Amino acid sequence: MDIEQRDQKIADMFKVLGEPHRIEILRILYHAGRELTCSEVSAQLNLSKSTVSYHFRAMRLAGLTHTRQVAQTKYLSINETTFDRFLPGFLATL
């Protein structure tokens, strides 16, 4: 990845992180230290499951999280590799 591609990747991540609910979701995941379901995050944020799912998708597409689906249940976790590579130290600020 050249410097321009890296800069674009970081800019794309910041666009996704510009939504406060997504920061809250990352904080919840970070402090949980495990995968959480859409329902678990939804309950903690008092947001609908569909809204949380929408945010999950945006974060996954930006490479910030992993989503694992088992039947109808989606599990979300932080993609620590992405944060370590592009935004080192960011997670510790949560």
C-alpha cells in the first residue's frame, strides 16, 4: 500500500468514525473484551437493532470491525489489526 492509498484508508476510517454512535459502539466493544450481538449493543445504546446493524455495516466496510453471523445472530468485534496499523493508541482512548 503506497502513501496515497494509506492516506485514503485513514480518511475513510475517520469518515466512519465521525458518527458519535459508532464511537459509542467501539467503546462498548472495547470494554466488553468479547464479541457482542446487535441486540446487546442495541440495549446498551437504547437504539433500534436496525440502527445498530446499519452502524455495524459501515464499520465493517471500513475495516474497523469484524462481523460473524450464526443463523440470524450477528456478532461484532473490533478489528484490532486495523487500529494497530492505522490508528495506533486509538482504542486505549476509549
